Amino acid sequence: MTESPNRGVSRRSFLTSTGAVGALALAGCTEGPSNGGSGGDGGGGDGGSSGDGSSGELSGEITITGSSTVFPVATAVAEQFQREHSGVDISVSSTGSGGGFSNHFCVGNSDFNNASRPISEEEQQLCSENGIEYHEVNIATDALTVIVNTDNDWVDCMTPDELKQIWEADGASNWSDVNSEWPDEPLNRFGAADTSGTFDYFNEAIIGEEANHTSDYEATEQDNLILQGVQSDQYAIGYFGFAYYQSNTDAVKALGIDNGDGCVEPSLETAKSGEYQPLSRPLFTYPQKSALAEEHVAEFARYFVEQSANSDLIADQIGYVPKTEEDMQAELDALNSVIDEAQ
């Protein structure tokens, strides 16, 4: 199997490698104890709330597609789950939220789809046309982060309107078009592809319905390519999830956002408090209801929800805001109701 992301590997190397690879097949991971539960709040590494009372008896395959932002969480949770249930093979692919819904989940080719924004009306319709029912689970909160090169010494903070001028179609071409005190140099943009939930969320929060996202940028599903592009160009700008920035703080500079009440920097604290606006966003996974009829899928779904309150995993290892115990339990109760109906 691919090397475990949480065993003897730093968060920095884990996020860098998963951003580059984009897919992991995790099968038969039994070596080494789970470290995801130590100090955590959400069930730790006990294999979830399995009703079989015995580790390793579950078996079967699980396919997970979707968001590159949720990908590190899903991969870590899957790897931990398989340490307790070696008979379960889990494949996690980073396809983008929209790519996962349209090409995999809503046509019946995956059991879960991760998303960095809620499922759209068009995707709901596609799922309905193919008889795919699903359940929405909120697993964490992210602070979508705007980055620039470390040699950028003219800006530390931007307003949403300034970001809109940079990222809207037919908008600014040079930095000086946004602010006359900024360099008369081209804006070199790196960002999420239009199949990404990060793209969708940024488009809605910053650009709005009256304009379109520019096509004049380097679009990718791989966060490491955004990082590399901005890192290598003094006049570059990009955006991606906070976890990837947190693992690369020396490589690029994060911009604060002034939404009218002064500049607020992206962090777990400002995302949790709601101060970091408008770029704080919920993260989701969507299990397929029919798949939850299978015990190994149901147990993994429960475990995924339990781990959403594990601050050691979600906050310290990955870099997102975990669920509170109360909110996690509410998600787990709702999931169990769906599982009872499915089974």
C-alpha cells in the first residue's frame, strides 16, 4: 500500500505528498498503532463504534472521491480505520468536489464524495436521475487562504473587492490596476480548477453572481502546483485551503482579509470564531445511502464522523477547525438514523 500518512511522517510531508499524488489506495494497513486518537476528542483510534465487538472482522471495499481540500482528512481517517479493520480496502481519490459528484458519485461509481461546499442543485438532479440518495455530513471548517510570494513587500492585506478585481473575468491585468501604489507588473494567478469546490466557494464568496471567475490563470486540482507557482514568482497570487498553507508557512505569505472591520489573518482561531470572513467555509463528506446498508461502509461512516471532533487529527495534524463534541454527536445521531433506514 501507499505509505501511511500519519506514521513517522510530518504533516508538512504528508500534505505535500498527497497534494502531488492526488489518490491513495489504502489496503490492509495493520502495522503500527494508531496515533490519531491520543489527545483527541472524537473516539480516537479505537476503530469507531463497531457493533461487531471485534477488530478486523469487517471486510469489503470503499471508494471515496471528491475534494482535494478534504482529501488529507479522508486519507488519514481511512488509514487509521484500516489499522483496526485490515479486511477493508479503501481507495481515496482527489477529483475535486464537482468532478467527484459529476463523474463518480452521482453516477454510482463511489461510496462517498468529499466536498468543500454543499452539493449543487445540478448535482442533486444528476444524483436523482441515477437513483443515488445521499446524506450530508459536516466534518470540519476551513479558512480558504490567499497567498502571495514571500518577496511581495507591497501588500499584506486585501479587501474582498480588491480580490474580486484580481480574479473576475476582464478584471485587473497588473497589480497597479488594483492599487496605483502597487507595482506595474502582471498579475500571475494560480488557483483551483472549475471542478473544485474551492473554486466554487471562492467564486461565490468573492466574485459573486454578477461576474465570472477569470480564465486567465493556472488552474489545477493539485495544491502543491499552486504553491510552487506562487513560490517561484514574485508577482504571483493564488488561493487554496488553510491546511496546505499551514504546512508551508515558510514558502509563501498568506494575506489577511479586511471585510470592513480591519485586517483578519487566516487561522484556526479566526475561522472558528467567524472573524475570518468571507472565506471561512464548512467541509463535507457525502455517503451514499445504499452503501450504508453494508456494515463495513456504515462503520467507516460512523468512524469518520467521530474523528471530526478529534482535535489532534483535524486541527494539529491536518489544519482545520474540528467539530465540538456536541456538534459531532448531533452529526452521528443523524447518520445513525440514516443507517438504520438503509439497513
